Amino acid sequence: MLLLAKLATLGIGIWFYMTANKVGESPAKWVTIGLIGYLITWLIVDLTLVKALTAAVAKKSTAVIVITQIPTLVGLLAAYFIRRKLLSNLSASN
């Protein structure tokens, strides 16, 4: 896992923890859901898209560096939508 991905994992954990505290939910549950969603998304994109694209541009090191960041960005997007869904479920139940 790259440094950016590790920092994103930490940031997502903090983000979900703070959100859960703010809305009065279980922080452990929210952090677990957020991190699992992020990591599964990161892994799927890394094993599919990134492996195929890095093989295509193996000679261009800059392109490989940029391509290897794609799973982190997609994982962050997935975490955003997971958090949004958790918040909408919370407001729908009230």
C-alpha cells in the first residue's frame, strides 16, 4: 500500500469517528464500515484496473505513479458515498 493510501485510511477512520460522535452513533461501528468499504474498493480497483493499466504503460514511470493513485481516489469516493448513506439512513429513521 502506498503512503497516500495509508494516509487516506487514517483520514477516513478519523472522519467516520468524528461524524459518528457528532450524530450520537457508535464510532467503532461507523469506522469499521467506512474502513472496510474503502479497503475493499481500493483492493478491487488495484487488482483490476491498475494491474491492467500499469502493464500498458510499464515504460513510463510518471504514468505508473499516477495510475497507482487511482485506487486511493476511488476508495475515497466510495467512503464519501458510504458516509452519505449512513447519514441518510440515520435521518430517515428519525
